Amino acid sequence: MSNRRNFLKATGLGLAAASIPGVAGAGNIPLPVQKTDIKFQLGIASYSLRKFPVKEALEMTKRLDIDRISFKDFHLALNSTKEEIAKTVALCKEKGITLYGGGVIYMKSKEDVDKAFEYAKAAGMEMIIGVPNHEFLEYVEGKVKDYDIKLAIHNHGPGDELYPSAESAYSLIKKMDKRMGLCIDIGHTKRINRDPEMDVKDFFERVYDIHIKDVTEASAEGTTCEVGRGVIDIPAFLKAIIKQGYSGTVALEFEKDENDPLPGMAESLGYIKGVLATLKK
């Protein structure tokens, strides 16, 4: 909460100073980030909207002023026909939303891998946010090369035997095709008491997607909360990825309040946008 209070204090000071000639650049008052400094785009991981049909989920995404989404199979089933996929993709375009990825997709067999890449190709996705079993990583690499679709391995924190951390995935793929990469979930990263900011820095060359969220504590008991209300230093994290020149998607994954997520999502995105507006260049 101290991070949140500091941010709100800084925001108030920055807005007040902006109205006084000659004061906006004084002292430690944060200045707006230049648009060209921010290379990434905000998005939504549709797991946040899992209780809603695809059309309503897209409408809610637009209400949040977001135009990028990755679909969990609640919104586009993995066993969809090409006609069903085309219909859903057309709906995304009608709503003005880019369907950039699909996931999290689990791959426990070669058949799962085949299905995932055909699905992503049919939907025109640029990446699969996935969890392939270790024994199929080389097979996945072959598909990445054949389809020219990135794989972003998602970490799931405490209790995940495959990829508890970004490091656990990176250590297995670092010598593979450069399109084999990571989706760093900063909430699960914090829940194993790792620093999300440092993980992005350490494995930056393979970070292709980021799931942004906040959690109540840095332990397995930590749960999702509105961004800015938890223990993750969101301003420091965003400042770090701007400095690194991250150019992928920062997708909000809001796991709380599944039956009524919009208020919490709106608060979280408002906080993120507020932070971005107050960071120094």
C-alpha cells in the first residue's frame, strides 16, 4: 500500500505543478514519459473475463479502452473449426481489437502441440502463450520454425512442477530458436518471492509477453488484488521495462472477482496508466 500512496501523492503533486508555470520540471516531481519512450502496448489476457461469452468479453475490453487481447480457450476453443475461428477473428476486427495470442495452452503430447500451432495459424496469432511438457520442447521448436509463430512459456509460481519461474523456462530454451521465449507472469513471480523487475532484466532477450497483476503477499498464499493495492512495486517495474525498451504486450490478467471483474480491471488499468503518465523520461 505504501507504493500506492506514494504514487497517488506523486500524481497529485505532478498535476498541481503542471498548472504552475516554471514549476513542472522542479525538484523530484515526476514528468510525463514521452510517447516514444514507451514501446509496449497494453492488453488483456482473456482469462480475466472467463465467465463471459466472447462478444461480451470484447465489448468489456473496449470499455476498458484496450485494443489487444490474448484468448484463453473459453473464448476460442482449441477444437474450433476453421470456420468458427474465422468468425471469431472477424468479430475481433469488427470490435477493433487485435487478437495477438492464445493461451495459456498446455501441451502434454505431440498432438497437443500440433493442434496448438494449427489453431494459432488459423487465427493469425503472432504467439502461443504456452506450457509444453519438457520432453516436447524440441518438437515445439520445430513447429516454431515451421510456422514462424513465437512460443512464450508462462510461469505459474509455487507448486508448478514444470515452470515455476521464468528462469526455469529460460534455462531450457536459451540455446533454442530465438522465437522460443517467455511470458513472464509478474504475480506468480512475486509469489515465489522473486523480483519481477530483475527477471525481466535477466531474461530480457526472450521476453515476448508480460502478464501484469498484483498480489497480496510474496508467498504461495498471495492472491490477485487490484494493481497498486498489493506488494509488487508497479512503478519500478514499469520504469524498468521502459528502460529496457520492451516492445511486446503488457497484458492485464485479473484473476479476482470472476463474476464481476470490470471494476477491478478498470481500477488496475487506471493505476497502470497513471503510473505511466507520471514516470520520468
